[in-house]
Amino acid sequence: MHYKMTFNLKYFLIFIILFLSEIFIAKYTTGFIRHTFGDYLCVILIYAFIKSFVKISNLKTASIVLLIAYTVEFLQLTNLQNFYPNEHVKTLKLILGTSFSIGDLVAYTLGIISTLLIEHKLEKRYEKTI
């Protein structure tokens, strides 16, 4: 499979906004906002990042992102975090998490479903203007 590498400013700007939002959430919030809404936004952030540089269908992008998110979550069932280099422990625990949660899987799934619904609605709106 060959995918066309192309820069998409719209998706890149969405990525930057979400990235800054995630930094704010990680530094200044707790509870539901940090642990659930942050995960919800995380998959949208990764989706936007991929779409910023690769011309690929929405469904394929969403599937790749969900696979990455689920893989990271299921890796939390292992003792992988015990092998993080000491100088990067705090950062890696923040990014990759420390404990498995079904709630995180739900947040990832809802984030991807929301993304696909928004993309679908925008495509329909675009088709009406042509």
C-alpha cells in the first residue's frame, strides 16, 4: 500500500490546538477531565496528526489510531513501566499511562466515533456546496 504524503494545514492546526489543550489538561487538571476527557481528545489529536501528513481515508486513519491507543492501553497490563529509563520515567508514565482501564478504551472509542461522525457531516456539507 502506498499512501500519498501531503501536508494538510487544516489538520495540522487542529493537531496543534489539541496538543496545547492536552498539555494544559496534563498540567492543570485532575479527575474526569484529565483521565477521561484527555484520553478522548488524545485519539483525535493522533488522528489529526496522521491526517496532517498522509492522505489516507478517514476510516483507515481512525482504525490505525484506535489500534495504537488500544495497544498502549493493553501494554499497561504488563510490567513495561518498570523498564522505563530513569531519566524519562515521569514523562513516559504521563504519556503512556500506568494502569489499564476499560474506561480509557471507552474514551478512545468515543473519541474516534465522534471524529468519524464529524468528518462524515463535514463531507456531506461539502458535497452540498458543490
